[in-house]
Amino acid sequence: MRNIFQILIFLLLTSGFAIGQIDELDYRKYDLDDIEIDFINSHSFDKSDIKVLTKTGKLKYFDYNEFCSDILRIEKFYFDNGYIDASVDTSIIVNEEKNEVTAKFVIDEKQPYTLGSIEYNGLSGIGSGFRNKLFVEDEPLIKANDVYNKNKLSQEISRIINFLNNNGYANAINDPPDIIKTETNNPNKKYKLDLKLNFTTGNFFKFGKTKINIANNRYKIKFNEVYRELDYVENDFYSKEKLIESENRINRISILESARILVDYVDTVNNIINLKINASVRNKYEIQPEILGYDINNLFFAGGGLSFTDRYFFGGGRTMSLKLEGLVNSKDNNGIDFLFNIFQPYIFSNNKITGEWKIGSTLFNQDQYRILENKNQFDINYELPRYTYINNLQLSWKIGNQRFNVKQPVEDIINNQTITLPVGSFINTFSSVIGFTIIHNNTNNFQFPTKGFYQSYLLEESGLLGNYVRKVFDISTFHYFKFTTIHKVYYNLYTDNEASVLATKILLGAIFEYGDNSLKVSGVPYNVDINIVPIETRFVAGGNTSVRGWTGKKLGAFADMENGGNFLIEGNFEHRTKPFRNYKSVFKDLGFVTFFDYGNLWEHPNEFKLNQIAMAIGGGIRYYTIVGPVRFDVGFKFYDYFAEEGTNKWLFNNNLNTILKSKIAFQFGIGNTF
């Protein structure tokens, strides 16, 4: 008994000493000096990829509990990326003199596991046709011998569920997948994971009847105007995607507010889902002030305006608006615009074909001219199914009358003689432009696309109608064919969306003039061949959506590049990231970019020279809002074939003073660069 009592006394004394030792190491008294990350042997991820996972260092002092949690976070990250056996060792170095702690993670990722067999359980009842669409026409996201990745596995499960939900199986769900690791000495099965993906399809459903309830229908909105926007009809097989698209289309009827398509009741005997549409009505008329920001020919214009809207103009779901806008880039570049607009939500009783009519006037000031333009434009848009490669067709007819009043003397060389257009003279022009655009777009997001491809081809012609007008009214017209093609590609470089995205764009444009494009100038007894064309017709280069080492309209291989040219090549590579996207603060919408731009503008296509392509590098900051990102970029002229005297073509061959004086450009804009 005495021995037991002595042992208890000893244990109490030693435990008190241990507690005293732990209390002495109160880590909250220590600042965090650094976080070190080391790898044993090879590593598949950078140190920056690991640091972004850790919460150690978010506070000024060292938090031991967070440090322990970081070990689990890192191990989970490796597990989710196929490194099932990865281990994380740690050490803590305490500097008593400076009251600082250095935290160290040592990672041994070992060998990644690849996928062996992949079973899809529960899909035997959907039929061979659906299975063919699911696994042959649409390629699975995971395959045998791929390195296991939890995010890709989740995406594959979502792909299956979405397919089922859009092909009649409204109640399809998935059970947790089985991930099987087999301990074996067989080298062919070692480091392999077998997957069993488990699904329950439920019954096959069809769309039933759809009822409509419009609260306070004071403007007598007709129900057939709502039914017309539905992408499904009774007895179609149920599709969640069609339901969502139909709801979006109904909300396109601007007089309606908060339109929702809800389940009314389910006929479980006949497997029919009956729906109801609930909506309320907005005010028919609205007057609204506006703050504006536009990119016009690569120059940023800001200003304000006032708009009046009739959301149910003569019924039919069409919308009418009147707008008065004032925009300013500088004291020499500004304008005022009046526009009357009617949007027609359907043409030929087809809700996929929409139309728009715009008529208005613009008074626009440039350095040398005051331009008065009267314009009339008709647009037709045909929306094709998403599964087709070409998913949008656009037809446009623009009629315009522009009067260019000379504010400053304009010099031109005709027959080797310098001719000056006097102040007060004017040029009166007429243009009729027919344009046709073919578009393919499968990008996944408008504000921050992370994957997908956009492709467009525009063909324009001006002159056929203008020829007749020129003969009757003795007015200047323009004869040309214009071709523009744009290609944009977005690559997600990281499993987490918006963490790291590479975006690239290439634009090619050419104008081929024909016929007599000389201008009749009042007060000048001969026609003048100068580079003045309708607004937005010729190409310009430089600016916040172009080659960003040059300011707007200041890039070109000829003297008068501000007035535009007939041949343009332009491309961009841009790396985009939102490092704080997972934070619950105002910083979550903050983003950064680095970019490489190239391109140039030539007066005519036959003047193109490869060695004249300019290059720019730089970086920028973005803040993503509901109307698009607000952006600020700093661009540097990396290669400038037409470098100013006293400077070098290549950026790195110039001193800092020269770079800051003539090789840098600051760009501001709203909306994506491309």
C-alpha cells in the first residue's frame, strides 16, 4: 500500500511538471516568421499550391491548432489528387530571442494511384440508345489508367446525373461511390483503384400540362405569349435543362417579374409531371438615369444618360426604349447619342428568331472632325440548338448618313500635291452595310469563362445600294467587302474553377475596297481620296482590348492609324486568377492577370509584314461586379518595330527612364478584355 501511495505522488508531481512545460510554450506569444515546405524525392505540385491550402500564417501569431489542421488539409489534398499513401511530417523551430516560430511541412507524396476498373451500377434499365449517348457520343471524364482525381470523379457523377435528369429520369440520384484499394504484390494491380459508381434512376417521366398564374395581370398579358417561350411541349420526356431554359426565356419577357416554373402535381400512375408558372407584373413604363462606360474603337468613354422604357409595347411581349446618352473620352473626343429601339421577341412565330430595330442620331467630336450621323439598323438573331456546332446566326442591315464637318485643316496628298481641306468644309456620306455573322460558343461562363471555345465569322458588304443613292443624290458612298474572324479559347489550369485560367484570342480582319471610294468635299472642286469612313467600319489597334502596350488608336504601321486601316492581326494570351475566391469578404471578387499581346494594323492587306507585328507584356487587376469586371492594366511595349528615335525596338534594351517615359501605357475598362 505504501508503494502504491508513493507511485501516485510521483505521477502527480511529474504530470504537474509536464503541464507547466506546455504552459511555458504558449504559441500565441510567438510571431510566425516563415512557413517552409520541403519535398522528399519528386513532387508534382509547387510550394505555392501547398501554401494556399494552409491557414497557418493567416494570423500574426503562430496557431498550433491550425498548424495541426493544416497537416490534415495537405494530406486530404494529396489523397484527392491520387496520392493515397502521401504523408506529411512537420517540425517547429522556436527562436526565443526574437519570439518567432518557423513552421515546416515535409511532404513525401510517394507514387500516385491510377484507375483500374470503372463500373457504372444502376444504369442497365435506361436502354441502349441512352447508354450510347452517355458513353459513346459524350465521352466520359474519367478513364482507366488515369490518375485518380476526386474533382474529376465528382464531375463524372454530375455528368451522369445531369444526363439522366435531362432525359426523363427526373428523380435520378447517386449513392456514394465505392473506391476500392487492393493490397497485392501483383505489379499490374499495385497502385490501382477500382471504382464503382452507384446510381438510382427512378421512373421515366414526361411533361404534362402547364398552368399559368399571373398575379395582378393589369395589362392583360396573353397566356399564349408565355407558352410561346417554353422549350418543351406536353408529352416530351422530362428535361431539367429545358425547364431551366424555359424559365430563363419567360423572364426575357420584360413585363413579367420573378417568373418561376414549379411542379404542380405528379401523376405517379402515368409518370407525368404537371407544372405551373407563377409570375407577377412589373410597371409597364420606366424612366431611369444611367451611368455609362463603353469601349469605342479601343478608347474608353464614360458618361451618363436617361432612358424611357415601355415593357409591353403594343402587346406581344415586345419592348420599346428611348435613350439619350452623353459620353466623354477627352475634350476632343466626346459625343451625344439619341436612340429609339424596339425588341421583337419572336419572328415567324418562332421564339428562337428575334429581331431588333434601332433608329437614332449621334453627334460625335474627334480631333479634326465634328460628325453628325443618322442611323437606321435592323438585326435578326437566330438561336440554334446548343448541340449543333454553329449555334447562332446574325443578320444585320445598317443604313447611315454621316456628315463630317472639318474643325481643323486636314492635309492630303493627291497627285503628289499637298491639298488642305479648309475649316468649315464638309463631307456628306451615305452607307448601306449588310452583315452576316456565324457563331459557335460553348464557353461555360460569361463573367469568368474557365473552359470552352468561341468562334465567329463576320462578312460585310457595302456599296450595292449605295451606288444607286450616289447617282441620284450626288453623295459620297463606300464600296468594300469586310471579313472579320475571332477565335477565343479558355483553359482551366487547375482543378478548382477560377484558380488559374489561361485565355487566348486571335482576331483577323480585312477590308477589300472596290469601285470609286473618293469623297466629295464642299468647297473643293475635285474628289478627295482620304481615309474617312463611317464610324466602326475600319479597324483600329492599341487600347484596353487590343495590344495593351499602346493607347487607343495609337498602334499602326502607317502615319494616320487613328483613322483606321484595312488589315488587322491581333492576339492575346492572358493568365487569370482569383486568389481570394473562397474568402467571405469583399476581396473574394478581386482578380489579377498577366498578359502577352501581339498584333498590328496596316493601311492595306498587301502591306502586311511579319516583322512589323508589335508585342506587349504586362499585368493588371480586376474586380468582378454584377455588370462585369472593372479592370486596370499596365502594358509595356515589348517589341516596337517603329520605335521612337532614341529608343530601342526591344523593351529590355532600354533604360528605366526611357521605359517609364515612352514604353508604358495605362489601360482602364469595364468588361472582359475578351
